[in-house]
Amino acid sequence: MSNHLFGHFLDRMPSRDRVLLHTADGPAMTYGGMLDLSGRIANLLLAQGVEPGDRVAVQTEKTIEALMIYLACVRAGAVYLPLNTAYTDHEVSYFLGDAEPKLVVLDPVRVETLASAVYETGASLLTLGEEGKGSLMLGSKEQVTQFEDVAREPDDLAAILYTSGTTGRSKGAMLTHENLASSARVLVDYWHFSQDDVLIHALPIFHTHGLFVATNTVLMAGASMIFLPCFDADEVLRMMERGTVLMGVPTFYTRLLQQPDLTRQATAGMRLFVSGSAPLRAETHAAFAERTGHAILERYGMTETNMNTSNPYDGPRIAGTVGLPLPGVELRVVDAETGAGLPDGQIGMIEVRGPNVFKGYWRMPEKTASEFREDGFFITGDLGRLDERGYLHIVGRGKDLVISGGYNVYPKEIETELDQLAWVSESAVIGVRHPDFGEAVVAVVVPSAGATPDEAATIDALAERLARYKLPKRVCFVDELPRNSMGKVQKNVLRERFASLLDG
Ligand code: MCA
Ligand code: AMP
């Protein structure tokens, strides 16, 4: 038996001397180098007592070494658990307590405040900082490069990615080797990836988009990538001279459009621009096509399901739609209450089934059961309709969720924190149109009796506990929240009232 996911990569791997990773300055790591370093780190994991199925939690900056930890985990049969670098100590402590990792890798700057939370879970701790500083790389230098990949079945776990929930408590989505392998296999084909491709990689590597959609597709194709630490429109535009594909969230494209140098000539060597994680406005699609001659290819996915649909590579890429179900993915639109199928054109709940769909939420069997239908379809929480060509239009969300610059923020989580503040009587958190992030978080707060409303103090208080991208861009104080006859807060009324608050 082989290691299911890594075996796929090995089967398609070009020669050892082919470059896998470039930085902005030039070639940085070959496929052989990747095998050697991920082999050393995999040996170190074993030396640290990591056994197949053990979780390895990682919160570090985006570096080549950090990416190698992911591959080392796959090879060692461990379950990789990446954490957004923006998460506060409070948030990280929850994930560690819930996932009970065997090993935690942290940026050295986080050790002072997080070490006790790590040791409380009984995990060991390694560090990885800038330029490979820290105990992870010191330890891996003492290991050999040879590593016999641990056998893993298609159904074994490869990763757990936390996603927040409408109840406010984050859930760990369990992704198997085959979930990741099947999705990458399909995307290589569907998006025509080859060994000649050079992906401009400017996404973070702690979420599905940057980690799996981008990296696994490159590895599955034997292609290469220019690995940038973060998105910088200037730098990404410069890299288009050397790249062939860009994957990004809509904010990447609105920011690129602000670059006067974004022209047909500047993008002439590029063959594909992919957008996902949040809705791409039809105006952005049109403006990009006008300036560059490229039709951005929009696709739709979720942490729980990897990629579900995509506009075609060869056929029409229709703005405002997320395209057709990917090969192997079954998709239907149903009545959200009854689960009964709806005719094309009608709006309903989007449900999916296929090898891409996750195994369930970590240690939450009831939650898992409630999000699947009896016939195995996963209830996405997204509302949509299929048109006469079979293209899916996402028209809204059945879940209370804000997507800001491609990051998901669940209002419930922010409201829970707000409601604990002494000067807050009650709160409602909504998403409001934002010129840069598409949508951004706004809090509407009823102050406690006698309290003096203070916007800055409210945001500062939340900042101690919540990642900065989740913080409300504005806090609006009101006398009361609008409610319907059942007493439920009417967020649609608030969304309308504050619709232009962030237009700038
Ligand atoms: C940064 N800030 C944000 C966001 N990003 N606020 C709201 N929403 C955001 N997305 C805040 C920072 O906290 C900071 O505030 C200020 O904005 C500037 O921060 P900076 O770091 O300079 O921002 P940036 O580097 O320009 O980042 C913007 C970004 C980034 C490039 C759009 O957010 C990004 O890389 N987003 C991609 C997210 C992603 O990968 N999503 C995929 C999820 P302050 O000054 O107060 O600190 S996977 C997924 O959704 C599914 C599976 C799918 O379909 O792909
Ligand atoms: P996440 O929990 O980060 O995996 O986010 C998944 C959610 O992002 C989906 O359920 C959708 O609501 C949203 N999403 C992803 N891609 C798109 C897209 N192309 N258009 C609209 N929404 C999207």
C-alpha cells in the first residue's frame, strides 16, 4: 500500500532537477530539494513521536519551509492542521484544545504567549521563523533525507481545517487523502495544467484556496510556482512576465485593476486567471477582460468540499456564475426545508456529493449528521439556481456569514464577544459592501443603560480576542434593533440601512 496523496504527486513528478518553487528573485527549490527537505522534516516528526493520525498544528508565516511541513505531514501519515497567522492566542488556544495535536509548530514570536496553551494539551513544540530560524530546521538538519512514506488509504485523514460556524463554535473539517487527491486531479485536467505552468502563488497557505487548490494542483501537474509571501499588486503584476496562471480572491483582481500597468502586453504570457472564495462582481470580470483580454475563470468551493464547480476552460466563462459542476461532483438545488429537488431556474439550497466532500467535523458526529442528507449529499448553506445551460448562479447564503476579502467571518462569533462587553446590551453583526474587500464587517450595537458609546474602545476590546480581519470596520450605536413579530433581529433591515456606510 502506498501513501495515497503523496503517491499521486510522486507518480506525476518531473525529474529531480526541475524547479518546483521560485521566489520573486529566482529559482529557490527543485523537486529533488522538496523531496529531501520534506523527507528530513518527516523524519523529525517521527523522532518527535508523531504517529499516523496524529495532528500537527502549524501557525507560521508563509515560507517554503512551512510548505514543506505540510508535505512532511502527508508523507508521515500525520494530519496537517494549519492556522491563520491572524488568529489571536485566544483563538489558537481553542483550536489546540479541540484538536489535541501531538506537535505544534509556531512562529518564535508567538511562543512566549502560546507555549503554556501548547503544553496544556500535552503537545511538543517546535519553532519556525523567518529564513528558517528556529528549532524545526535545526532539528531537521540532523535527520536524513531518505524517508519511507507511511502507507495511507484514500479514506485516511490528511488535514483538518477549521471553519467557523453559525453557532459561533469553530468546527474542524476532516479532509481525507482522496478528498484532496480527487480535487487536484480534476483541476489539473479541467484547467489544463502542465509541467510548463508557473503559478503565481500570492494566497495564504492556511486555507483551502492557497494550500490545496493552488499547491496540490501544481504538485499534481509537476508544474512550478512563484511563491510570494503575500499579495502585493505591484509584485504580482511584475511576476506576470514569468508566470502563466494566477489564482486569487476577487480583491486581488480589483486591486490589480488599480494598477495602470495592467495591460494586454503585461499579461500576454499568462494563460489563466482564476477567482474564487467570494463572489466576483460582473463589473470586475468585464473591466479585467477589457484591460487584459483575459476572461477571469470563476469557480466555487468550500473548505468542506474542496472545489465544486468551475467555469469552463474552453467554453464561455460567464460573469456572475460559478460555472458547471466539476467532473465527479454531483450538484443539485433543492428546497431548503424539505430537501425536495427543484426545477432548473428556481432558487434553493445547493447540495453536493462526490469524492471531494469531506468526512465530517472533528469530534462532532451530530453536527456532521445534521449537515448531510440521508443520501450523502452535503448541504452547503449556499443558495443558488441552475440556468438552462447548467451553469450555477450563487444568489445568496442560507447561513449568516460575511466574506471579507476571501476570509469568512461568522457574525455569531463577533456578537458573542460583543455581548460580553459591559457597555453592550445587545448586538447584531452584518456584512456591508466594501470597495476593497467586497464585503466587510459592521457591528450594530445597543449600548447598556447609562453606558457612553465608544466605537474605538469597542473595537480595541474585541482585538484582544479576535483576528484583525474579523474586527468590525465600524461600530454603529442604535437605540434598538429591528425585530420581526417572532422577536428575531431583522438583519436585512440593518443591511439596507447601513448599505453605503463603507463606500468611502
Ligand atoms: C486584511 N485585513 C482585512 C482583510 N485582510 N480586513 C478584512 N478582510 C480581509 N480579508 C485588515 C488587516 O487586519 C489590517 O487591519 C488591514 O486590513 C490591512 O492588512 P494587510 O495585511 O495589509 O492586508 P492585505 O495584505 O492587503 O490583505 C488583503 C488580502 C488578504 C490580500 C485580500 O485578506 C488575503 O490574502 N485574502 C485571501 C484570503 C483567502 O485565502 N481565502 C481563501 C479561503 P489593521 O490595520 O486593523 O490590522 S478558502 C475558501 O474560501 C474556499 C475553500 C474557496 O472557495 O476558496
Ligand atoms: P470557506 O468556509 O472559507 O470554505 O468558504 C466557503 C464559502 O465561500 C462558500 O460556502 C461560499 O459561500 C463562498 N464562495 C466560495 N467561492 C465562491 C464564489 N466563487 N462565489 C461566491 N461565493 C463563493
